[in-house]
Amino acid sequence: MRNTIYVLFIGILISMSSCRKDFVFEPNSGNLGFSKDTVYLDTVFTNIGSSTYTLKVYNKSNNDILIPKIQLGKGAASKYRMTIDGMQGQNGKIFNNVELLAKDSMYVFIETTAEITDANPTDFLYTDQIQFDSGSKLQNVELVTLIQDAVFLYPQKYVDATTGTVSYESLPFGEDQIYGFVLDHNDHNDEYHWTNTKPYVIYGYAGIPSGETLNIDPGARIHFHANSGIIVGNGGSLKVNGQVSTTTALEKEVIFEGDRLEPGFSDVPGQWGLIWMSQGSVNNQINHLTLKNATVGIFVGDVENATNTTLKIDNSQIYNCSNLGILARTAKIEGTNLVINSAGQASIACTEGGSYLFKHCTFNNNWQSSKQVGVLVSNYSNINDIITPIALNQAEFDNCIIYGSNQVEMILDKKDGANFNYQFNNCLLKFNNTANQFTNNPLYLFDTDATHYTNIIRNRDPKFQNANQNKLNIDATSAAFANGNPAYLILTDILGIARTLPPDLGAFQNAPFN
């Protein structure tokens, strides 16, 4: 048996040695193939790194080849950097003697971090090329990036002169401190006035203290880095002064979003933090704002022991928040022509009591889960498992649409011991009691409770143009068409279009889809 195993082992070695081939690499003849002639790295802000882009290089010949040099045209000074099949080369700029087998390919990964001063001043393009040398022939792949200038706001850095310890400016957040800064009238032509001249890029949380108001002009573009946002402090105010736009460029809309400009990030939730209107902030007003891809879009109230914090929000849209579109805690909110879609927990959560009035709003939730809802209303706090009832003085929804991808898109969560005043008038509501779990619940007597429900349309499709693409406009085939009550009329819709009578439900006046 042992001799048999020995003979078998010798046979395997002979077989392996007979298959072995020493690779002989011929010089590159300059006939490489490429997956693209030009690599366009999408728009980036000055001094912010881009995403990684891919170029595939093909050796279509029958010979193994050696490429003497692959380099960036601007050499070590280039603002681009590469890795080639995992190799870093000389600082990602120059690679010598790169081997490529016959009929094989390799990947080149490209990134850039450039400043506006590096770009062409006439078109703000930063360009370079990847050069593939054969000794006698040079093949090039062009690289193009648009660099966008911006106003950058961020916490100050402090270095202790004695110890060298580095620290950063911070703001209070509940009982903790977070990476943030207080706006300053003396910096950037007044940091309490954000204009539409350049985009703003925010690192950390921009703080608005007592007695101060941040005013944001029509057409302003605000970009938040990861874990960034705005905190409106006690006695502070936020005023977003967008206006109705006349073109698809939304030239007068104010837009809040992340700082990654590449198309692949356009609808990615959770890219930045939140707008927090904290306890005691006053006269917060938002008009014609589009907010997207946050963790929590707008948080109105306090972490604990909340008191009435006010917000008036009109003609605005909140999309793709990883947790909640609006979270309110013992707040006072009035909203008209408000659209919220797709949030991990709830499009809007009116919690811990308070006062809420919404007219001609569309609360839809197409988040793909089994627990998300469009609207959540409650009248209690739960701190460390201690339940405290808090008065819900008003939760009124007039001429609204509450819909989504789940069977039940509206939850009323009541605890005894405090007021729970709610009313739904002329609303289209998704509430399909398939498991009969709400059959005996007195909060959901849609057909018989005239005190809390009037003219409710249940489980009929509003026929949004495309909810998955945040197009929640309707046409005349919608169940929301002409089912509103003129008593709650807002004269124009979110796009500034005059409403007809009887009005449609939701934020959009019906119109044919484009």
C-alpha cells in the first residue's frame, strides 16, 4: 500500500512538471484595448475626494506582454491617483514593468482630490491622462473631472501649546458634545446668511445660538458631510426662504443633501445627520425646501423633557431618510403642501404629544420593510422604560394622502392619562386591516366615528407617477382627484399651480404625467 501511494505521488509530480510553462513576456506593441477612451469622474467639491472609478485594460493578443510604464501624464504632480490590480506603484502615479498575460485583462482604479485652483479657470475642469507606454508607441486614456467651488464651514481646530494635544470645536447635544461650531457674523461674509452664489459644504453641526437667525436665500444649495447638519439652539431660528421655481433646474428651491455629487449617491439614504430644531428654538420657517438622504430629515423638539418648539413648513419635500423624515417631540408644527416619502421608520412621527396641523400634504412611505409607516402619532414619552403621558392637543390632517407600500400606513399610539385629540378630514388613507388586529380598537372607527374621521377614502390607489423615484404627483385617474374639501383649501399646490374646486387631495394638483 505504501509503495502504491509513493508511485502515485511521483506520478502527480511528473504530471505537474509536464504542465509547467515559464512565462516569457514580450514587449508591449501598443495594441492594448480599453473599456473606455475617457474616464469621467463626476463632479466633486474642491479638496473632497471622489469616488473610485474603474478602467479595464485588455491584452487581446496571444502573447504575454510587459508594459514598460503606466503613468499619469502629469506625473507625481497629478491630482489623480491609481491602483493597478492592487498595486500602488510610485504613490499611485507611476508603475513600471507591468505584466499582462495573453487574452487577459487588468483593472485600473482611479480617484482624485483636487482644488478649484487646479482646474481650468474657464470651465473648472481638471484633466489628465493615463499613459500606457510601449517604448515606440504611447496609448492614452483621458481623465476629466469637474471641480466645483464652495463655501466650507467646519469646526475650528485647537492645538495645546504645551502638550500638543489636538481638539476641535464642539456643541452640546443632550448630555454629550458633538463635532460642531457656532456660526459667526464675521466669517465668510456673514455665516448667518447663506446665499445662492456658491454651494455650502458643512462639516459637523452648524449651531444657531439664542437671538440669532440663519437665513437661507432662494436657490441656495447646502451639502452636508457625513455626521453633519444644523442645530437650532434655544432662542435661535432657522428661516429657509425658497421660492417656487419655473424650470426643472429648481432654480429658486433650496436643497439640502449630502456632499457626494456622483449620480450613484443621488438617492442613498443616511448620508448625513439631521436638522435639529431643539428645545426653545422659535419661529422656525421653511418654504420650498427639498431635503434628501439624511438620517433624520428634521427633528423638532428635545432629546428629553421636550417643550413646544415651533415650525411652519410649506411647499417642501423630504425624501430617502434612513430613519425618519420628520420627528417631532412635544412640538408645534403647521404644514401645507408638504411631501415626505421613504423613511426607514416613519415619514412623519408626531410623538410625545404636542400640536400638529397639516393641510394638503402627502405622506407616503415606500421604504422596503415590514414595519415602516407613513404617519405615527403618540401622546407619551418613554425614557428608560418610564412611560409619561403628555397631552396631544391637536393632530389634524386635512385633504391629505397617507399611503405607502405596507398594508397599514397610519398608527395612533395612545396612553391613558393625557389628551389624545386627533382628526382626519377628507383624507386618502392606506389602512388595510388584513389580520384583524385593529378590529376592536376604538381609535380606528373610520366609518362610524364622526368626531375623528370625516370623508375618509381607504385603500384606494392614489396612482402616483412613480413613488420609488419620489414622483408623488397625480393625474385625473387618481383616487385623490377632486375629493378634497374646500373648507381646508390651500389656493396653490406645491408647484405654485392654482387648485380647482373641489380640490385634489395631497400636495399636488392633478396634471398629465410627462
